Amino acid sequence: MNNSLPGLVRLYQELHAHPELSLQEEKTAARLAQEMRQLGWDVTEKVGGHGVVAVLKNGRGPVVLVRTDMDALPIIEQTGLPYASKVRTRDRWGQEVGVMHACGHDMHMACWVGTAQVLTALKGEWSGTLLFVAQPAEEIVAGARRMLEDGLYRRFPKPDYALALHCDAHLPVGTVAYRAGLSLAASDAVDIVVKGQGGHGAAPHLTVDPVVLAARIILDLQTIVSREVNPIDPVVITVGSIHGGTKHNIIPNEVRLQLTVRTTRTETRDHVLRAIERICRAVAVSARAPEPEIRVRLDEYTPPTINDPALTERCVRVFQSILGPENVRERPPVMGAEDFGRYAAENTPIFIFFLGTVEPERYAAAQKPGGAPLPGLHTDRFAPVPEPTLKTGVRCMSSAVLDLLSR
């Protein structure tokens, strides 16, 4: 591992400097396919889009899937690192955006390659089949579904176990965290077009102002969480985007909202989505406005991620043996979402764990009263410490796979 670590750091920095948005991961996928072919794996590209599947068969035994994600986010990086991304591109809607690996997928990919290197070198110590999956479009929770629909579990060996890791922006390096059972929430994307009747800003009485209606909807949506759902049943409704109008004194004809909705139970999800539609239509009726357009983007839905308890327990024992029990932490479920949960299809046990990325000194300082907060995931200053994060990620993932495939 130590001999290959400098090369993995370089790969990580290369991937970090050249990020690609969801559904645009062509060069990233080609780079990972190249790494796996050099190791002698059987590689298939363009599975479910830009997905890569690499297979290494090594005798009889279980099939273990190890997933990495590849896509980056539309964020202008502000880390100041020498390998910081300077990429600019256009997103799916034609808007010019910066691009940054602000969720750690570059680290996930480097750990994935490092794990493949270790397991290839240790073929004499395990027996079975490795199924390494490089998945596109995780940030829009569409890539896992696309790969499964393209025959991931039919065209390739069906896994007996599926593993993944994810960076944690609030854990020190050298530590990992886990959760048995419910680990991450379900996620829905909802698009709303609030319609009105535009006109001059100085004559609002002659218009139906969709900006005011949108403001009412945004506030009323929060009553779903505070007044319609059991307080111990977690729900998040966030309006992440609002766009309307072109000039100070023009009332527009419409305002567009983009929502993310997080739930953990199917019944709650159904109620929340119906309530969003009810509120939007009620606000429109109250103002005699045209009926709004409400679209739940089922192509960007993902179910909760539920770690298999037995697989979780087995992997945690491995982590404790190599890191020490004090460096393996149980964490509560979070309302973040991951389409890794879809790999549980066909009763496949899954397990995702979380990798510490923060320098110990910086972490300790942040825990003190008044300490500077740590940059979170999806922020323009998130930056894992490369070498120790890679080392821990590769050690943990390699050891977990070896335990599952032990001769």
C-alpha cells in the first residue's frame, strides 16, 4: 500500500482538477477504465451511460461489488489548493457553471482504484469474484438506476454483497463511521412553475403577482413538516432554487421553484408529495391565479439507503481490528441521500461507511467553543487531506472485501 500511495495521491489530484458534471463523466470514466485494464481486469464501458464495470474472477466463492461514484457538482471551487479545479462548463439547462468535486467523489474513485490494486496483488489470499462499479450521476441520484436498468445484475455476475464508502466532512482522518439499518434518507426532486399575470411593477393591482405567490408557497410548505407530520418522523423540504422576473419594475408571468424533499418512510413520502401539490394549488386558487405546474421528477428519486445489519456488523469488526475500536464510530441516520441504496435490488445485502477527511488539529479546534466550523460537503471549500484519507479508505475497503472472500 505504501509503495502505491504516491501514485494514488497523484490520481486523486488529477481527478480533483478535472471534474465533470452528472451525465458528462466521459473522460473520468475513460480514466478509471484505463486504470482497471492496466491491472488486468475485464472492463466494460458505457453501462447505463458513462458507467464502468470491471470484473476480476479468481476461483469459486462469493461475488463482491464495490462501487464508486464519478460526478462532480456545479460549484466554483474556493479552496486555494494548487490542484484546485478551474473547470467551467454548461449544465443540463445551458447555464455556465463552475465544476468541483465538493462531495468527495474524487477521493472515492482514488480509494476504489487503490482497493483494486491491493486485491489484485493479493489474489492468492482470496477466492471469488470482484465486481467494481464506477457509477455516473450520483449527484442527481440517477446513475444506479440507469446501470441496473442496463443490466448490471444480468449482464455481469450478480453480487452477494455490495460495498461503498463516502467522505465525511466532519470526521478526523484515521476514523470511519457507520450505521446499521437506516443510514440515509429517500430523496425526491420537485419542480414547480408558479403562474400569474405579469405587468408593470407600479401597477400591481392590474396583475397576479407570481413572486408573491411563490413566497407564500415557500413559507406554507414548511407547515407540512411542522404541522402535518409526526414530529419524530423526519422530513426535510428545501427550496433550493427560485427564479422569476427580468427587471426591477416588471412583474413576471411565472416563477420557477426547485425543491428537494427528504423522507425515510414510504407513507410519509406519499403524504408530503400530495401536500406539496395541495398547497401550491390552494395558493393559486386563493389569488385567482392560473393553475401551477407541479412535477415530481421520478427520474431523480432514490429510496432510503438501508445497511444490512449482519453485513454491517461483519465489516465493523474488521474496521475495529485494523483501526482500533476508538476510531470506528456509530453515527445516527442523516437526511442526506445516496442512490447506493438501489444496489439492494434482488435482496443484495449492502453496506456504506463514512470516511474521515479532516486534519486532527483542525478537527480538534472546531470542537472547541467558538472554533471555526469545518467546511461541509457540497461547499466550495471542502477538501479532504489526501494521503491519510486515502490510506484509511483503501485499508478499510480492502480488508472488508478480503474478509468476505477469505479462503
